[in-house]
Amino acid sequence: MARIEGLEGKQAPLVTRILARVAKRKWGRVTEMMKITTHVPKVASGWAAFEMLFDRSTFVERRLRKLAATKTAMQITCAA
């Protein structure tokens, strides 16, 4: 459990509600990290931009990127 309560629904600023909708479409749920980063909309926007650029990167094959993301998630015990 996180030390900071995540913002949800009307508590969150408009920008982060939009980002949460995109995250829900991408992963099927809004992650706890996303709920916590909503406290600072600029951080949430930067994180979303990083994710978007990572997904669109062509420097490394898509299959290898997915493998790296999965391996990282396993190492940090991510439930996603």
C-alpha cells in the first residue's frame, strides 16, 4: 500500500482524468502509480509522454521492447 492516497474521479484535475482514461484503455485499469502521480499534473503528463514515446520508438524491435518491459515488471514485482 502506498503512503500517499491516490486521487480518483472528481478529485483529480482534468488533465489527469484524461490520462487515466487512456491508461484504462491501454492496460484495462488505472494503475496505483497513475493515481498517485495525479497529485502533480505535470509529472503525470511527463510520465504519459515518456510511455507514448517508448511505445512508438523504432530504435529497437517491438518484440524486444515488450520483453524488456515484462522483465522489468517482473524484477520490480509489478502486478500489471
